[in-house]
Amino acid sequence: EIDYVLFITVPSKDSITLKPHPDEVDDVCWVTQSKLLEMFADKDLLISPWFRLIANRWMIGGGENGKGGWWDDLDRTMNTDDFCDYENIHRFDPPTEHLGGGGDAGPWLDTKEAPSSNGTVEDTVGDASKKQGAYGKIKTHKESKLSQLMHIDEVCSAISLLYINPLKSNLESDNIKKSFDTDDLAFCDDILCKVSRSFAAVIRQLPSELLVDVLIFYLVLRALDTIEDDMTFFASNDEKVKVLLAFHKTALVDPEWKMMGCGEEDERRLLEEFPKCHSVFAALREDSRRVISDITLRMATGMAEFVGKDLGQGTVDVQQYNRYCHFVAGLVGEGLSRLFSASGLEKPALATELYLSDQMGLFLQKTNIIRDYLEDYVDGRAFWPQTVWKKYSASGDLGYFANPATVEHKTAALNCIDELVTDALELVPDCLSYLSKLRCAEVFRFCAIPQVMAIATLDKCYHNKDVFSGVVKIRKGMSCALINGTTDINGVHSIFHRFASSILRQAELSRKNGFEDPSYERTVKACTTILELTETEAKRSGSSVVGSTLMLSTAAVGCLTYKYPNGSNTTALTTAIASIGMFSLFKISFMKYVGKKGVSSLMPASKLTEKKEG
């Protein structure tokens, strides 16, 4: 960045009118030297780091080379060339309070040589493992390990998922090994784990008839997304649009196609070694290739529509918000439904469920957008609709909600996020309807796991001020418990009932405590609808909850009395109570997640294949 400093001297402040660009300058005021230094010391004021550096180095004080500061002698500054320097380029770091952060950047410009003739600097600053954009650079709100360990049922769920009933990978099946190049498939599997935050395990557990198709579908769209996300690689938006629109005819047709230097880290590697993905893509069934190519073209077309839009302040309205989510997630839902049907594991009619498939994708995408408010805002590409957040932003800027300080500020931020969460909750009935139409157990889990993670995340985000100072995440143990609960539709209904109840309780408690939420009635309606749809399964699990509570109580009393025995005769009794209690606790936890389930309409892929062949 190159800064130009303009000096103007006037007889009085009334003799000049200042009209700075509102996107560049937030406020202007007349100050003395001492007043400016006081402002620098005020941590509540947001002052450009570059202005602060220039002021401290050259404007005020001794200045450099003993010449004094520019402000110390305005007559000399304005009427002589003593301070003119047409030879040197001054390179300096941000102020110390701006260093550190998620990328772990420290001082370097002050001590390094200027760039070489080709404009590069060899030293790498920051953490090279960070993902593209602002991902990984924003604080993550997580519970302490001790707090997580206090949830015994979730600990048991984690043990069950890791060691007893893990998600089994079907990638080593014989028909996959025979159908695809081993090395190229190994690359695709490896890069999937690198670029995917959460989908690798659920993709691997898919049946062999479908696994590689979905894996390649994900990688193709991730490559396309990497091109769309890179804000510096292309010389112009027109060039980026051209590449996006041609992607289905280049990357999916030319076996040697690749793109060098676009994206960051693993995403860049995906593009640079894309011929390995193409090798696997070319070996897929023709109907699968046709689906992937079609969705890729339509998604690229949607991305191209948004490339030239200024998303620094989010989408214009809810309609545009929904349209964006449709292109980047709703189309994914459609493509998956078509792949499911093409595999023969799901009925042909599923491929025509375009509306429900779209709603499934929107539910996941909106959840991510709500959670990633600060990351997206810092990255300069936000998606919260202006027709929603501008109702609550006193400054008219999306950044108004970041780190709210005053009561009015916090109230506005919470009102905004509550409305957005409610908007997402209204998609749940369609998501549950889609899941009810599936018949393959592995396909069902593939679809259900992201959905239950989303409803849990919405519960975490609802009325939570932490969203505005970082990224909130659910506990890892809870994630394991949710995965274990997705073996059938009843388990999924129970999970949705649980979190809809939680959001409803939060809304009612906030109202009881005097919080006026404009979206309250709409939130209650959305939650009530979900509860009505899932009530039957919630009642079935009610008795087990009572039993769990009694056993937990027994364990707690036993542990407490064992810790504080009251004599040798009591010690034996309390030891027995503690043992029974702890045994009951672990029994109920493990039985909940590894015990026999009720009758399910879902069938494993192997049974469906036998039935079809029979």
C-alpha cells in the first residue's frame, strides 16, 4: 500500500469545507498536537494504523534525522524542501497492537530488505497452514476441555464413535479398486481430507456404488469454489467470469487441465494437480459425469453473477440471499439427489424432488453464513441480507455488530441474529420431509449428519453475542453424539425436537427477562412447527430420559458420599452405591449409542442391491 499525505494550511477551520468519501473516512475533527496524542491513547477510538504510524514517525516529535516533526514547524514544512524525499521508500510494520492474530504475524518490514526486482520477498509471514480467505484468522469460541469432559454422555458417544461403532470407510472395496487408478484415487481421498472441514468421513461411509461419484462431485465443486474465492489471482472480474463459465468444458474435458497459483495451500494444490481428479472423474458412469458437469455449469453461472457484486456489506435483500445460497448449496442438493437415484440406491422419483433438495442445501448454507458473520465481514465478502441487518444497525454498516459494547449495541446485534436464525429454522420442515423419502441407510446418514449439525449450530448461535466476536462451534463430544443419533429418522426427529425446544426456551426466557425481540412470534411459530413434526419420537424417548436422570442421580450421590465417607461402616456402603451409580451411568450412555435400535424403514445398501438383483 502506498500512502500520500496532503498538507493544507488555512487561516481558520471555517475557511475550508471537508467532504471525505464515507467509505474511506468515518469522521473528521480539528485537534491540537496534545489532543491527537490523547486520541491515540484512547483504545475505544478506531484510528487507521497507517495514520498512527505516520503521525508518530514524522508528524509529531523529533522526526527522523533530527529534522523535527512536520507539525513542529509548519512554516518550514510548507515553504521549504527540507522534508521532501524523492529517493527512499519507507517500509514499516503495523503498530504492535495489530500484530499477532490468527496468522501469528510479527515485525518484519522494518528489518527486511526491500523487495527484489521481480517484486517478491522470499520470507513467508504468518501461518502457512491457514485456509483461504479469513478462515482460521478469527477467534474461535470453544468450551474448555474440562467443561467438555463434564458431559459424560458425550464422552461415551465419542468412545463409541471412535472405537465401537465408527463410520466405516468403503473406499477399499474391491469394485472401487478395480474401477479407478489407485494412485489418482489416493490423491483424491487425501486432498478431500485436507480441503473438507467435515464431509470426508460422511462421504467415505457411502456405499461403493456411490462413494467415488460423490467424492469427485465434492472436489470438482471445491475447485470451482476456490477459483471464485480468490480475490487477487485474476487481473479482472471479466477474466474470472470467463474461467468460471468455461470450467465444465476445460477441467472436466481436458485430462491435462490445471491451474497454477490460484487459491491457497491445499485448495491451490487441488487445482494444480487436478488431472488426477479428472482421471477418476473420467472413469465414473456416464450418468454420473453428466450430473456433475450439469451442476458445475449451473453453479459457475451463478457464481459469475455474483463476481461483480460488491458483497462487502452483504447481499441486497433476502431474495438475493436465497439466490446466492441456491447457487452454492441448493444446486449441490439437486446434484446429490440425482446421483443417489442414478446409483439405484434411491428411487428415481428422488431426482425430481428439486424443491426439497434445494431447501436442504439452503438450510446448511444459511447456517454457515450465520455462524461465519465475522470471518466473512473481515474477508470483505459477506452475505447477511441488508434488508434484515440494516433494521438493527445504527451506523448503517454491517460491521456495527462486531464486538458490541453498549447495551443498545448488544440488543441490536442479538435482534439481528435471532431473525436470521429464525429464517433458517423455517426451512426445517422441508429438510425433514426430504429425509423421510430416503430408503438407503448410508445415504440417509450422509444427508442427516450435516442437518443435525446445522440445527445444533443454530441453537448455539441463537441469541449468542459470541457470534459477533468470533466463530462459535458445538462441542466435539456433542458432534459425536449427534452422529450416533442419525441411524434412522426417529433419531433425527429426536435431535431436531431437542434443539427446537432449546431455542424456544431461550426465546421465552429472553422475553420473560424483558428482551424485546421483533422476531419473537415468528421464532415461536417456527420452533412449534418443528416440535409438532417431531413430537412422537420425543415422547418415545421420554422414558429413557427419566431413567437416565435417575441413574445419573444415583451415580452423583454415590460419588459424593464415597468422596466424603462418614466412618468405616459407611465406606463400604458408599463404595457400593458409587459403583452401582457409575456402572448405571456408563451402561445407559453406551446402550443409548451402541444398543439395539427400534424398527427402521431404512435398509443398508447391500440389502437394497440384493433386492434389486433378486
